[in-house]
Amino acid sequence: MRKNSTNPSPDDSILPPPTFGRRRVRPRVCVADPKPHARLFLGEMLEASGFIVESCGSADEMSRTLQATIPDLVVLGFSAGGIEAARMLEALAADNFTGQVLPVGPAHAPAVSAVCDLGRQLGLAMLPLLTTPFSDPSLRASVAPLIPADPAPDNAPVDVGEALTAGWLELWYQPKIDIPTLTLAGAEALVRMRHPAWGVVLPSRLIPARKDPHFRAFSRFVIQRAIDDWQGFLSRGGAVHLSVNLPPDYFEAPGAVEEFSRQLPAHPAFRGFKVEFDASEIIDRLDFVNDVARQLRFHNVSSTIDNLGSTLPAFMALDTLYFAEIKIAPAFTAGCADNPLKRSACRQIVEFAARHGARTVATGLEAWPDLMAARDLGIDQAQGFLFAKPMTAARFARDILGRISFAPQHADQTTR
């Protein structure tokens, strides 16, 4: 935002972002700090709160950022002292910036006090200092009026071709945990769309239908991006066993299995890939998809039945199951510690998987008692917010790779 004829008072409360129609536009924030790791840390926290995040590391970068975009908020860090922070404030004032400025730094530090005083003297709308160290709730409280009341819409007004061409699509990763050892067993790749107006959007209505002209390009993007990220994880010291979600329609084209295999890395550390098929999408063509799973095995690719629950009887009709893994639907795992019917349903799936030599995964876990119940049922792996939410590849590499144990800190811990 740039100044108009009325300058904001330093005591003005934080202003909400504009609205478009009945829905609030996603607010933009510029994280300003000379140190990249500080910008990354703050940016990820703000992005999780619903902001569209940009960053800059110097006053010169700040000026270029203000020419390209108009942030609602600037988060100003002091990791390199007060001189550069003061220069950034001067750049904001020179550009007639009318957004809010949130300083983040140690309490009672002379440099921090001096910079905050300078911001007020320049006529900038300085918010109260967020003192370090701080927690995620305290950061959210500092910017609460700017956080959108509604989540980003699943039906964002874009199509697949636009998202692919503009480079809005990316993969986020959620770890899978080995239950007996509570160590990392792999990760599932999940598509996200980083829309310039809505921020990060869950593209539940973006996945293209079979007749969509971009259907195969979208699938190829998922495969190639996962492979690129796998190579990035490897360079950070971790050969992670990744899984991707693909619609069964992708494999109906002649030579699709071979096309898929040609994209796989030839690196000696490559331990294979997993392709996940949602149970509801394959129930009407089990023989076909089961045969696809059989073919994929020859290319060091295993297959997963995802979200299996009430459709179990249909799968039990198969004489031979070529799926290496079965994910139990969250509707059956969540609350299973206190629900005998859910535990019974989970036990049936575990017994079915055992007959076919398949691994089982409890998905959607958020509570420690449910994890303990899954362990007692003989479920092999777990996935859910109890351990981690889906995250960007960069954050996965930083926070997950190399982590020794995923044991929750408290026995009654839930993560939301």
C-alpha cells in the first residue's frame, strides 16, 4: 500500500485487507530480514496463517519489492542489527508505504528501540514489537486482524492449464512414520496451488477430469516434480521413499506404465516409488488397476490402496492382490481408541492386508491414544497431524530429514 493524502496515525489499529465481493482477498506480507533462514522461518509461519508471502534481504530489495507488489504488512527482523533495518524503513517511507510494519526482535535492545522510534518519526504505522523468542500463537495474535476469516477457496477460479502455465502448482509432503520405531518411513506428495490472489489453495476441485486436455500434463507434472524433489532430498542427506497420487485413468493410455518408468531416476540410492490409488476411484475397475499394480512392480514401483474403509468387501473378492500397501481411511482410525466398531473395522483391514502380504498405514491420526490403538492392532505405519502437517519440500528437508524420532512430546498430544 502507498500513502494517499491522509497519513495513518502510528496509533491506528492494524487494518484488515480489502475485500472482493463477499470474500476477503488474501493479505500480502513482505518478510524483511538480511538473513535467509530468518526470512524462511517467518515466511513459513505467516504462509500457514493465510498470507501471500514475499521476502527481501536489504533496503535495495525492499524498493524493488514495493515497485512490483503492494504488501499489506512488512515484518521487519533484526537478525543483522539495526542499521539495515533502519534503511529498510527509510525505503518504505520513501515509497509512501501505508501498510503496517511489525518489528520482530529482542526486548530492551537499544537498536530495536531506535528503529521503532525511527519508523514512527517517518510516519509509518508501526505495530507493537513482537519480542523474540516468540511462539506461533503470539505471531498470529500480532497479525490476527489481517488473517482471512475464510480459508482459501477450494474452487479457486482457475483451470489446470492456467495453473500449469503460470507455475502455480507445487508438491507438499507429509511424513509417514514407522509405528514400532517412530522413525521416518517415507512421505506422501500432495498437490498444492500457490495462487497469486488466494495464496496456498488445496486444489480439490482443480484435479483434471480424464477428458480435460491438460490431464496428462498435470499427471506428468506430479511425477516429475516428485522425482525432482526426491533428488533434492537426497542432496540433503535423505533418500526418502516417496508416494504420489495418480488417477487410474492415467494408466489407460497405451504404454503409460513404460512412460512412467522412464521418468524414474537411475540413481543407485533410488529405492523405488509408490503410486497411490483412491479406493473409491478403482472399486469399479479393480481387475484393471490390480493389473497395473502388477506391471509397476517390474519397474521398482509399488502401489497403494488409499482411503480404504467401507469398500473393503469389494477388494476381498480379488484372488491375488498386487498392492504392497493399504491405507486405512481416517474415518476408521480417528477415534478408534475409544470406538470398538472402528477398531473392529481396522482389524478386518489389517487381517486382509496380512493375507496378501501388504503393509498397512493408519491415516489421519491426530491423537496419541489412536496411535497406541493402531500399534496394538498391528498396523505398520502412521500418517497424520499428530506427527506433521503437509509442508513444502524445503521445510520437509529442513525439519523432517535427519530427525531421529517422531515420538509426540506428550502422551495426550494432539496437533491441529
